[in-house]
Amino acid sequence: KNQVEQSPQSLIILEGKNCTLQCNYTVSPFSNLRWYKQDTGRGPVSLTIMTFSENTKSNGRYTATLDADTKQSSLHITASQLSDSASYICVVSDRGSTLGRLYFGRGTQLTVWP
Amino acid sequence: DAGVIQSPRHEVTEMGQEVTLRCKPISGHNSLFWYRQTMMRGLELLIYFNNNVPIDDSGMPEDRFSAKMPNASFSTLKIQPSEPRDSAVYFCASSGGDRGNEKLFFGSGTQLSVL
């Protein structure tokens, strides 16, 4: 069964600290993996999209890594800011499918305290 | 571009009433998706259109739900009759195509509360 599991479910860190969010998936065959940021009361916004051949991709202070062999991804946030408080959702697509076949994780709720 | 526009932002209705959610995709995008998000189940795809044609509606929970896309710039999701278990945030998203590597752009959602 194709699944996407994220950990931790929630995380609290102090402003300025780094953190890493985890995503494990069983989707096969794999096509790409996306990280989305969802602010409270807003829709998800794409942070990164990584294909099978990419093992790291950055977007400002956000760096995503992908290990397609172990089917794991992480999202590292550097020098966190209050505006990083949001839910971070991992989404996986299987090969050859359309956007109608995306597998969503339940998200990690990140809270950054001053 | 203003992005994907959804209306209303909030909807409170009584059980049994008809509810219509509206979406305007990003201009030039030819794929449109309706999602529902709840605490229990996260984001779930309800239906998606490609070039105004419904491609996959297997996520629509039951006959009370229907969706239309009469033209490339407008779509509706209708619930009739509504039930309390339909309470959720409904998102519309659009993309330039429906291939698996396309970028997906979400609207701000409609928070639906059925009393």
C-alpha cells in the first residue's frame, strides 16, 4: 500500500535554531517528492520538488534531501524565524501517473517561539 | 496573477442546505483539482479536471457531492444536502498540466461548517 509517513507530528523550537523534519514513503515506483508549507488558514505552497535523480534541493533557508534507496526525505530549516511556524506536508508522486495520483503525508506542525 | 481564487472563504450552513463552493484557477492552467482537508484524514483529492473534462471523481464521497467546470476559468463544487460530517476545509488547486511533475498551486480554501 502506497503511504507517506511524516515525523514528528509536531515540533516546537526557538527562533534562530535549526530543525529537521522527516518523511518516509512506500510509494512505488517513485517519480517525485514535494514539500509544501501550509500557513494557518491558507493553502499549501510548494517549497521544493525533487525527482529520483536529485538528492538535495534548496529554497532559501529550506533544504530538502532525498534518499530514493531508503525511501526517505528530510526538510532542514536553518536559522528558523517566527514566520516558519506552519504545517509542512510531504507529497509523493508515483512514476507515470498524473497529478491526480499524489500521496499526501499528514504533515508536521512546526511552532517557532521567540 | 492573483493565484487560485476561492469563494467564499467561510461558509456556515445548516444540515440539509445546499452549499456551493467556487474556484477560479490561474489563467492558462488547464488542470483543476478539488481537495478536502480534515484533521483526521489530512488532504484528500475529491475530483480533478483536465481541459474542463472530469478525469477522476473517485474521491467524491457520495452522490451528494457534484462538481462542474463549465469553462477554463471557473469551477464549482456543490454539496446537496449538506451534513455535519462535510465540515472541513475545501481547497481548489490548479496546474499547467496534469503530468506527475507539474507544480500544483492551491487557493486559500473555503472553511465549511455544517451545523
